[in-house]
Amino acid sequence: MRGSAARKSFAKSHVLTTLTTRLHLSSGMSTGAQLAKGKQQAATYGRNVHRQDEFRVSGMPVSFPARSYSSSTSFKSGFLGWYLGLLESRPLLTKSATSSLIYAAADLTSQGITLQPSGSFDLIRTLRMSSYGLLILGPSQHYWFNYVSKLLPTREVVTTLKKIVMGQAIYGPCINTIFFSYNATLQGENGNEILGRLKRDLLPTLLNGAVYWPICDFLTYKFVPVHLQPLVNSSFSYVWTIYLTYMANREKA
């Protein structure tokens, strides 16, 4: 304790003397103001020395980080920067992989909601959904959003509404038809069974989609940059896919 007090006293005295000498040589400040400033800086230095003395462990001082959340912020910005870099360098592959992961997560959620207490997850079904996101939905979103942004490049309200109408009239019916057909084919259904499934499930799906998707599409087209639109669209798809995978895995029509 005495050694610590001596170090603090010496540090304060040394800093005060040095600062006072330097301030006397500077211009534009009175002697009293120079001394006051020197004392203030010496006191600040002394407090810092005291803090380090209090937290010494085996003679090694503990350093204090500038901000406690710096590591968390670096992790988040690092991951986001890494993902944005992949979108820039490999946009098609990145969007497809993202869509695949979202579809897998949504299908597992859908199964968890309807799973019986004695039942088990159907991982083959999840694999079908994941492959659809990877091979079909992800690439189709990439090309569709790029096409729409070139055809209607502005973000005005009227332009955004046109994009929504195009999505509901063209993209939605096409991608849902492909979805039901793809899933049914992988389940071993023949042409007549697939046609029966489409007659039963496609129209209700499109009608429900007309309630859900226009709001999502408006937010996406109006506020999101085009290279991030597939990611945002796939994020909205998480909730939608929980319903969609349930519809796709109903019994044959």
C-alpha cells in the first residue's frame, strides 16, 4: 500500500511539474489558468494509475477496453460483412444457399407444430424442401428481382405497386405450380396425381398468398436494395413456408 501511494504521489508531482513547465512556454493563457489545467490533468493521470493499481493481478496490470461491446459489435459487423461479400462475389450461390437453409428451418418448424407426441421428424421431407430452395427458389428469386429492378428501376409508390401486381400475376402462380409439382414428383406421384393436387391446393394457396405477400413485397421493393431483396423475400418466406410445406405434404388428392 505504501509503495502504491508513493508511486501515485510521484506520478502526480512529475506530471504536474512537466505540464506546468510546458504551459508556461505556451502563449495565450494566463499563469493561473495554466496551473489549474496542469493540476486537472495530473489528477486525471493519478486516478488512472490508481485504477490500474487496484486491478493488478500477480504484478500485471489489467487493461481496460475502450468499449465493453466492441467484441460483440465486431462479430456482428464481421458476419454481416462476410455475408455481403459473398452476395457481391457469388450472388447466385449465396442466395440459393440462404433460401435452402430458410426452407429447411421452416419445414422443421412446420413439422414441429403438427408433430404427434409419439411421432418423429421426417428428414426426407425436410431434404426435399431444402433442395427446392437451393435448386429452384433461390435461383428464380435472383433472376426475377434483377429483371424487375431493370424493368422498373425506381422506388416510387406507383412503380412499387406495379412490381407487386407482376409478382402476384406472374411469379407467384408460376413458382407455386413448380413447388407443388416438384414436391409431388419427389414423392413418387404420377401425372394425374400431380394434376389432382394442383387442382385442390394451388388456388387456395394463391388466394392466401394474395393476402400475405403484397405487404411483404411492398416493403421489399420500396425499401430494400435489389441485391438484398432475395434475402428479405426468403426471410418473409419463413412464415409462409410453414404453411406451404404443410399444404405440399397433405395426402394425395
